[in-house]
Amino acid sequence: MDAPESAPGARVDVTPEAAALLRRLTGTHGPLMFHQSGGCCDGSSPMCYERGEFRTGASDVLLGELEIEGVPDPVPFWISASQYAYWSHTHLTVDVVPGRGSGFSVEAPEGVRFLIRSRLLET
């Protein structure tokens, strides 16, 4: 895994591979967003949607906005409050791996899926 693209103090970043996929997907679908909900099956993977296709609410936390070179708008990364509590001590990195993810996430037809890698926050 190459070094992630990162803003100072960011809680969530993307690998160069994930950034390249986000550039392609943005070209196809327009502005995007992530939501990390937790749960079973694909619920433990971040879901990527066309912005506005997934409604966030009071039980969601905006963890950060991913600044991707070549993508005009930041990509918001939302996480459910329960997952935020569970991962409050970690830094998340969005990566991409071969395999089919959820049919609801925009990368599903590409034969890849987004994946979260985590590490403890440094103090």
C-alpha cells in the first residue's frame, strides 16, 4: 500500500489507488460521498454513493471531507454514531481491493471494493 493522501490532522485519508478510483467514479457519477455504517456483511465496508443518494441524519457523524487531486468537490466521509464511538481512537484510510462489494456502492460494477484500514491515532 502506497502512502495515503492526507491533510494535516485528518481522521480519514485515501490511498493513491482509492484516489484514482474516486477520480474515475466521479467522472462517471458526479460528486460522491462515503458512509460507514458497520454491521454484518458489506455493512463493515465503506459505501460510496452519488452525493445525496444516501440520506444522513442525527445518528451520523461527518468524519472528514476527502480532498482528492483531480476531483473538484471534496468527498464527504460520514460514519454512523455507533461506529464512530467504536473507532473514535483510530485513523481510517480508504483503500481499494479486488473483489465485488455491495451492489449499492458505486464501485461494485468495477470488480473492486472499497475497504477501511485503521490504525491508532497518534497523540
